[in-house]
Amino acid sequence: MSSFDEMEAFERASLSSRAMAARPAPYLDGLNPAQREAVERLEGPVLMLAGAGTGKTRALTARIVHLLATGSARPNEILAVTFTNKAAREMKNRVAKMLGHDVEGMPWLGTFHAICVKLLRRHAELVGLKSNFTILDTDDQLRLLKQLISAANIDDKRWPARQLASIIDSWKNRAWTPDKVPAAEAGAYNHRGTELYDQYQTRLKELNAVDFGDLLLHMVTIFQSHVDVLEQYQRWFRYILVDEYQDTNVAQYLWLRLLAGAHKNICCVGDDDQSIYGWRGAEVGNILRFEKDFPGAHVVRLEQNYRSTPHILAAASGVIRGNQGRLGKELWTEADEGEKVRLIGHWDGEEEARWIGEEIESMQRGTRGMRSFGLNEIAILVRASHQMRAFEDRFLTIGLPYRVIGGPRFYERMEIRDAMAYFRVVVSPEDDLAFERIVNTPKRGLGDKAQQTIQVTARQNGVSLVEGARLAVEAGEIKGKGGAELRRLVDDLDRWGRMVGSPEVNHVELAEIILDESGYTAMWQNDKTPEAPGRLENLKELVKALEGFENLQGFLEHVSLIMDNEQAESEEKVSVMTLHAAKGLEFPAVFLPGWEDGLFPSQRSMDESGVKGLEEERRLAYVGITRAEELSTISFAGNRRVFGQWQSALPSRFIDELPEEHVEVLTPPGLYGGGYGAAAPTPARSGLEERVAQADGYNSPGWKRLQARSGQRGLSQPSESRNTVIDLDAVSAFTEGERVFHQKFGYGAVIGIEGDKLEIHFEKAGIKKVVARFVSASDDIPF
């Protein structure tokens, strides 16, 4: 039986099912009025605008059950699309639970890719493929692109295959076949992008293969070119449901619009305020223009939140209101008022990690005047993965169990392992495993044969691989470019080894020299994939971690010991993850560190995407705050080390958007970054200021130590100064009343001096305490 005959048979068999009278519907019990409206409105386009924690999954699955229970559709006539296999499994399980029996014959409930694979295998010949086509993984895709790049005589170091793969993937996300790539994109990949894209697609067909982007692209092409095929599926998929619609890219959007074009029975569930994946092709505009795409669409707003307290919801709403491009909704809850969102500033990132570690231990003991929290109930959500290092080191030091969700732990990341391997070989040239890892990383033209030669030479002479490499080069057994590069590596390892312990170069500088001169840093600088900037930030964070140790050997021992200190999987652990990885999750207590301009919102996002990028960052802040059920703590640091240099940091502009009446400020004004945003002192808040100033009443051992230290020496110092005795009577280079300039705060006048700390009244930023070396006399500022 052909696929079309099969469809017709299903259609005929479904007629009697649709004639069934509606039965009692216990699955509707417990739904709030908005959820029930979204479930029962079956005909025509429906947008279920579901805020964070409003029970959208329950409403979506109840809608599927309602379609089945009322006889409106048979299981095979429902197309339900999700973004992850986990979400698809959860939806199927919930449907079965609501129905009271397993769901049979729901073949079209799954991810975009899973459903499109099924469809494409039925119609592969329409795009020049056979039904048994292969789906290439990322490694296969890169290998094929490298072959095409090499044949085109392109320097793959300057123009890496990963960059081309990223470009092609973005074009496929926008449903552009090679002949449809617009002229504005002609300059991509040194003006060779479209040419190589065309060659790549041709080669894929010759291999009877597709990549993941092709699964959607080919189906959109088939639907646009073969109306008869499209019409059959429009008749078969009588009802379409889409989860997380705000995360769809252009190709997914077109595919859905084509399928829903005839009957318009499409229900899209999503939240424009949680669209945070623009960097991987998601278009928030898809959900924003739903009513325009489907005239007469019925919009149901799910606004009753079942997750968070009123204070948390109000704080999140205050921030997200700053976005212009949104459909708008106001979350509310029947929950008790609970704790206000807490805001605290710290001197630097290490202080922040220490305080959070101590706070978590206190929360475990229940010494906060609130219930005790288990470690599984606590999460730390960071904007950038390199922020995790400070928390991982701190938690390992104090023995606090943790897990990293959505990625490897800091010292398990590929780029960190590579860098550590370089350090290991320099400290211990006999470390053959480390040498094997770095000998051809970055690429030095040393293939399997050359590396085998090194192994054989080392074994024959009973020496290490480093020495074996030296002997192989001297004997002329490895020639050409690979031989020259290997000789250089061996010489470099010798030179770096002599620098270990040298009084002229400290171990932090040596680490930077190794990563730079080996070409490893340059390898990631030249890599144009979206992951490269994050890897570079992680390498900078690794070098920063060395500052806390006397030498490379001590650091390597420290890492070896902590990585061996794995806790049992069954043990409760604090969850550490990025804000992007946290979407869809929830925790009773959430810490949101690093809320500083440049870090969050990300400077790169703002530079590359302007207002659009800033609005996506704001949505990310909204997602972060709404992950918390009971307690949300936002923190920022007045100083961070950037590119190896201390820099003052301004608190995030998002802090200014937090509504004051829903925020408890734990930072005394002007101290540890206090006095910013919602923490800014105002005449109307003298009572709050008074309570904050009496911070010893806040029952935190870490806070008390922080207060004690601040009383002894002004403010705590950056780590490079912590072992130095601060002379509070030292003569400052500045005088009271002197006009100065600060890179972040602008112009101001010195109004107080305490050792190397200056109290300055800035014209725009108000009164701040900063380290003297961060300011210049205004006369020295070039114009």
C-alpha cells in the first residue's frame, strides 16, 4: 500500500470516530479558566501565550487528549512537534496518564528532525536521494567540507571548515538553498561560501546523504515544489500543535505554515519573553507575528504562575518590561508573598564565590530564619561558562558537592584539558599521554603515520615520546612541514621547561607564553564557530586560576586531586549551569551571579546585534529570575579580572530595572558595589538604608567576616594584594578636591582618601569608592 493510500484509509476510518459524542472529561478538572479555554478551542489558529511556570505543558497535553476523547481526531491525524526528545517523551507519557491507557498510533508526536526524517524517507526521490539516505554527524560533515576546501585551494587555517559549516547551517536554518542565498550574503567565507555550499549539496546527493539542516530544508523544498504532496499532508495532519514556538527558526516556521495553510488548525504554545536562542537561528518574530500570519487567530494568555512567589514574579516583570518587541502579559500567583529578591554586591568574583558557598551552607542548616534547603534544591545560573571556575574551585575547597548541567565541568572541557596537557609536558617531559594529546593540536601536519614513527622510535630507544620525537626528527624520519613543525615543538618544550621556576618569568606569565607560542590560543582566535569565544574565555579563566598557586606543579597537583574527588552520584549536589541550559528547569533557591554590564548583558551580544541583542539578553535575565520558586539572589562584583587586568565593573543595567519594593538589598550603600540600581540610596529609603547599614544583623558568617575585614582595611583587596599589608597612612598620589577621570564612571572629584582607596563624587554615577590605580588625574586624559 502506498503512503497516500495509507493516508486515505486512515481518513475513512476516522469518520466514525469523529461522530462520537463528547464523554465526561476528567482531564479538564483542575485546569484554570485560561488553560481550559486553550484546550477547548479546537478549530482555527490558536496562540497559547504561556508565561514561565504557568502550566503550558499540562494545557498542551490536555488539548491532545481533548482532540482524541471528543473524536475530533484520530491519533495519526495529530501532528505534535517539540524541540527535544525528552519533551516528546514527557508529552506522550502525560497523554497516556490523562487518557488512563497507553497511546497507540501517535506516529507524528516528536521533534522537528524526527518527524522530517520520516517524511523525507517517503519522498527522498523528489530531492534526488534514495530512501535509505545517511544522516551525517558533525565530524562527517566537517571531513567532507575539508575535502572541498582543499580542492578549492583555500587555506583552511585562515578559513577553517567549522566556519563554513556554521555559515551553511545558518543558511539552511533560513531555508536558503544555494540558488536562493541572497546577494547580501555573497561575501561569506571570503566570497566563496555560496560556491562551496552548492558543491557541498551536490556531494551530499552523490553520497546519498544529508546533514541535520537538510531534514527541514528538503521537506520545505518538497512542499513548495510539489503541491500534491503538500495537500495530502494538509489533509492528513488535521490538527497541528507546536511547543516552544518562540524557538523556531525560519525553516521550521515555513514548514509549519505550509502544513497549516489549508485548515489553519494550528495551536502554537510559547512565550516571546523566553526567546533566548537567537544565536542559533531562533526568530522571536515568528511568535510576534502569529496573528498577522493567521488572521483571526485566538490568543490565550496563561498568566497564573504555579512556580514562584509574588516578589520573584514582580522582579522578573519589572525587568522584561524594558523590551519593546513583546506581546505582553502579567504573571500573577496565589502563592504567599515569600522572600524578596535579594541583591548583593561584592568586591570581586572570588568574594562572590566565597559568599555564595557560605550562604549555601547556611541555607542547608536553616539558619536564615527560613526553612532549610537541600543541595538538590539550589542552583547557580551563570551567563558565561567561564564564570563556573570560581564556584567549582570554591566548592571543591570547602567540600560542597556540585554538578555541572548542560556541559562538562570546567577542568573537563576540551580546551582546558588541551592547555593542561601542554603544562604537564613542560613540567614533566616524560608525560607521554599529555604529549600524545598536544603533538598535533593545533594541526602541525603530523598524521597517523608520523605519530606512529614517534612511538616506534621512543620504544626502540627506551625514551619518552618527547625524546622519541627529537630523535625521529634528527634522523630525518619525519620530513617536510610536519618534520619542521615537530622540531619547533620539541625546541619550544625545552625552552619552556628551562623557564619553569625562573625568577625572570612567573608561572602565570609562563602559562600565557606556552598557550600563545604553541599556537593554541591563535587556533581558537581563528576559529569562527559560535563556541570559539567561550573557549577563549575559559582559557583566560584558567590562566587566572594559576594566580592562587606558587607554581605550575602545585596547580597541576591541585587539579589532579580535585578531579579525583568525585562524589557519589546519589549524593545531593548543588546544580551549576548557564542561563541558557536552565530554560525549562526550576529550583526552590537560585543564585544569579555576575550581573555586571559587559558580562550580563553580554558585550558581545550588544556589539553584534545592537538593540535586538540587548533585548535577548533581557529575556535571558527574565528566564533566570523565573527559575526560582522561593528564593532568588542576584549578585555582582565591583571588580573582575579581564584579559589579565583588573577592571572596575558597573552593575548590570538590568539591576536598575528591578522594582525596589520587591528587592531586599544586602549591600550597604557604597560598599562592595552598593549604591547601584535598586541599591541606590534615595531620601525615601532611609529606613532601608539604616537596616542595611546594620548588616551584622544579617546572620551570615561570611557577611560578618566581610564586614570585619572592611572595618580593618577599608575594602577587601583583589587576590593579588591579599597577602600584602595595606598601609592606611600611606601618602596618596591624589589630593582631596582633585578632579579625576575613571574609564567607566567618567569625571569626578576626590572627596575622601583611605590608603589606596579613593572616595569620588562622579558627575554622572554619584559617590563611589574605587582603587586609586583605576583613575587618572583629569589633566592626563588625552582629548
